[in-house]
Amino acid sequence: MAKGFPAFSALVGAAAEEVGDGDITPWLTMLAMCMLLLGAWWAVSLVRRRRAAVAEAALQVRLRTAIDHVRTLAEDRSASSTSPVDPSEYSFSVKTLLNARVVVLLNPMGGSGSARRMAESAIPIFRAAASDLQVIETRYRGHAFEMGRDRDWTLVDVVLLLSGDGLVHEFVNGLIARTTASNMDTHSMNTNSDLASKQSPITMTRRWPVVGVLPCGTGNGMAFSLGYRSRDPIELALQLCEARSHPIQWMRCDVDGRVLPVYSLLSVMAAVASTSEYYMEQRLRRVPWPAVRDLVGPVVALFSSVAHRMDVRMHLAPEHFELPLDSSLTDKSVLRQDGDEFVYEGDVWYLMLNKQPYLAHDLALGPCLRPMDGCMQVVLLPGVLSHVRLLHMFALSNETANVLRDFDDFWTFKCTELSFLPRGSRNAKQLDRVSTSGEVWPENCTGKQIHVTVETAPFQILL
């Protein structure tokens, strides 16, 4: 015992020396206190181990029950199916992941490492539901984009993405990059240039996998908007196994100087909004605590940023005037109408376009949005405001309805189409950054026209 506890051994030795002097009471007292502390530490450790063992046993029981339930669902679906599906069909070949060929893309670092722990409980359920399952871990930033672009997905029915919003954004843009590049070659060989220019390369694709999202990140706005609002991996896996595929719309960003457009299922941000994403995703990426990163990033971006000069042109949706928020145009005298467009030219602090109701699991910025309504919500903060007032507004960001309702500085629109032209910030050293679904674009967008429209995605998603 003395070898395992050097401090205890030294204490015993010192007490033995004091015995010769005849005064052992203080040392006996200290020895008793140490024994009490060791006993308390041992008791707490024992209780923790027993609780962990009980929780693990309960988890295994729940996991076995869930696997049996999913196997029953898969057998029932197999018995009710009439004939196998031809993979060359243009239509979607699978409506659920039951008895499907499934690929799981896992970002093991998602949610500061929580994605791997959640996957350990969810993947056995997916394996029981699918006819064939393959698990692939992403190894670096942009790996999901490369797999979506380079891998052949025609023989895959469902792709399950286990991470946050960033992995979803990378993978779907990789799919688009592969399809667009391959069909651009087909267009270049078409002698009828007018016909080639009218055909969309995306719609010519024969078959797309269905996409499912299991939230394992820090924001999880996409999954939360789709209805996956639990943090229990078993419950989420069961929900995905019982879900069916549905069409979904996303935002298409055509950028001057880019050959391929950028697509976003969640959001498009500019000005201080994208600067905040830059600090959270780039400068503070190594901070291990997501809560600290999400708090420090916006504050640092706020105090280090200035207003950006920007031209914004909007096509308002007919439903815009039915919004429950303060969206009247009567008090926005700086807006001018140019045909069917409303134009704002001036300083912008904050510009965000979102297609889904939730930007994060606790941040509802688009309560009026629907998956297939053909609209996007625009939040614009114009003018040059003091940092104190900006900090006051961003401090209430968790109470989003109050921010949009109680602060007249925020303008909220419901649009079908929007274009904006960043003209540089009032600080020459600050770049015009743009981000989509939390992913910051690498280039400086000063002087580049960015045109955003709403389109129906070529793939379906599990809801």
C-alpha cells in the first residue's frame, strides 16, 4: 500500500519519527483525516462506477429493443414489397432506409467528439434496418465534399450524415459538383448550343441518393428544422428508420467569377454575420468547448468589425405582407422600388438569408418558412450603429422573436430572389466574407455580384 501512495508513505514515516519524541497526537489526527478522504474518494468512485454500469446495462436493453423493432419493420417491408427496383430509374428508388443500401458518413470530431459516441448507439440500429451498410469516417475538412464529388453514388439508396450542418453542406455540394462537371462535358459535345444552354445539367442526372441527417454537431439547425430535436441517439435512429423521403428546397448562389454555383440548405450570411462564422470556424476552431466558441466568436467579430457597404436587390414574395413580424415598408424610406425589385444601397451590419426555420437547435430565425414554399427569409440590419447597441441586440439572440420584434433596426423580408453586391467595408483591412451553412468561403467577395434564388433540390431528404 505504501508503494502505491508515496504521500501516505511519507506521512507514516514522519509519524514514526515523532513517536520517539512522544508527541503523536497531531500525526494521528492527520492520519485519520487522510483515511477519511481516501475512504470518501473510494466511495464516490464506487458509486460512479455502479451508476455507469447501470446506465450501460439500461442502454444495452434499449438498444436491443430498438434493433428488434427495426428488424420487424424491415421484415414487414420486405414481405410487402412486390418487385425489386431498377437502379437505372429516373425516379427515387427508395422512400425509407429499411432494406436499403446505406452509406453512413461520420465526422468523428463533430460536436467536439460527441458524434463518435452517438454513432456507437445509432449505427447498430441502422445496420439492422439496412440490407447493406457501409460506414465511412471523414478525415479532414472538405473530405465529405471530395467523396460526394469523386465517388459513384448510383448504387447507394440512402446516405446518412452523422455530424453537424457543415458535413451536410460539404456533401450535397460535392454531389452537385460531380453531376454538374460530368454533364458540362455532355453539353460541350452537343452541337445545338441553344438546346444545351436551356437544359439544366442537374436535372439530367438519372438517380440521386436520399439524404438523412442525424444531428451530432454543435448547431444542428438543419436537423432541428427537419424535426430531429432529440439528443438521444437511439431515439433519433428510430426516427430516421421510420422516416420517409420528401422533396426539399434550397438556396442557389451564383457568384461572379465562379464556374459552379454554391448551394445551401440552411443559410447564406454576409457582413458581421459571416465574420462571426469566420471567427468561430477558423480562428477559434481549436477551442474544445463549443459553448465558449459560440459565445466568444460573435463578440470578437462584433467589436472587430465595421459596417460593410452593400447593394441589395430583393424580389418580395406575396406572403411577405402576411408576416407576423414588423415588415412594413412604410418606415423604410431608404428603400427604393425599381420595377419589381426593392433596392437598398448603403451600410449593412448584418445580412442573413435562411431557408429553414432554425439556424441552430435553440435559434429560430425563420418561423414562417416552410420546406417547399419557394421563399427565403432575409434579415437585414442596415446603417451604422454603436457597438453597445449591437451587443445589446446580439445578447438577446437566444430570444430571436424578441430581437426581430422589439428592435426596429432589424428589417425582415420574405423573398423569392435576392442579389447583393459587397463594395468593401469601412475598414480597408477587413474582407467581404460570405458563408453558407456556417462554411466560410475562402475568397474575398468585394465587387462580386452574388445572386440567390430558391430551387427544388434534385435529391430527397428523410423527414
